[in-house]
Amino acid sequence: MGDHEFVREREWQIAQSVMLWVDQGASMRFASTAALEQKGDRARLIGLALAILLQRGGERVGLTGSALPPRSGRPQILRLAEALCQDDAADYAPPEHRAMIPHARAVFISDFMGDLAGVTTALTKAADRGVRGVLYHVLDPSEEAFPFTGRTIFESVGGTLRHETLKANDLKDRYLERLAARKAELRHLCALTGWQYGLHHTDSTAQSALLWLYAALDTRSGGAA
């Protein structure tokens, strides 16, 4: 193979590479009712289903970082499934931003409840390398509605944070304001770096999430609205 053909093949491989980061922090192990999936389980399902769908379309899929670079084939799907089964002990896990392949695409799936400094760093480094992608925000419906009243104890899944109040309803407006501000900050960060922002609730179907993400990554159509 000549130099020109090698460069073209390399460019094609990069264009067909998609890197995933699925938040495995303790905050993702939350579900407000037994009828709902934990955020982490839904995120893993979406991430793995997206990887399978992308591979069927000829893409190479891997994880951000150096542990599992983008590859094709069934063995890679099995490696992805195994890697996504591992939990992080920290309450909030920052995105992995190492070994970003220049001009590839990426998907970050998380509740984005932790410090956004790690997200900002990851997207800034990605943008510097020409990587574009999607921030996919996964929330339990109770995290949107804040349906708490009276005496309530709020405790992080990892057990490192705890707050007790006698009037939870007094916190509702402030909480919803902060959540709205966080969404706005994520959207602004995406706008600055050329990424897209998507929002998913665990009482919606995983199929709807998968279809939206697949469309958002479709460079031919310019992504989903």
C-alpha cells in the first residue's frame, strides 16, 4: 500500500471511530422507585446498544482512555460489556479524557451531578483535538420533579454526603433553579466546543435514547435537533 492510500485508510478509520464514556460513579446507582432502572444501568444499556448499532454500521467503537481503544468485531462488544460492568467507588466520577483520537467522535453519558470542572477539561481537550460528540444527560424523574415534603434525609449513594431537613418543600425552588443552571451550563459548554447536548429520563424508553443518539452522531445529517 502506497503512502497516499495509507493516509486515506487512516483518515477513514479515524472518521469511523467513536469513543464512549459511561459514568460508573456511585451517584448513577440511584432509582427513585423499584419500577425504574438505576441511572447507571440505563446508561450502560444505552452505551452498549449504541456500540452494537454503530458497529453494524461499520464504525469502530471503544472507551475513552487507553484501556480499550476503538475496534470492530464481536470480541470488542464483549470487552465493552465487561468494562461497563465495573463500578467506581467515588460518588461522582469525572470523564476520562486521555488518548482522545484526533477528529474522532465521542459520547459521554452521565447524570453530571458532580463538579463540572472535569467535564469542562474533557470537552476542552476533545475540542483541541477536533473531537466532536454528545453529552447525554441521564436523570431519574424525581431529580427533575423534587417531590419531597416534610422531614427528609438526603444522602448520596456513596454515603459521603448527608443533609437532613424538616421542610424539604422549602428547598424545591432553590434545587430546581440550580438544576436549570446546570443544564444551561452544560448546553453552553457544548455550544463552545461543538458538541451536542441531550437529556434522557429513566421513565422514558431506552429505545428513544438510542435512536436520538444514533441520529446525533450521524455526520451526514448533521445530528439530531
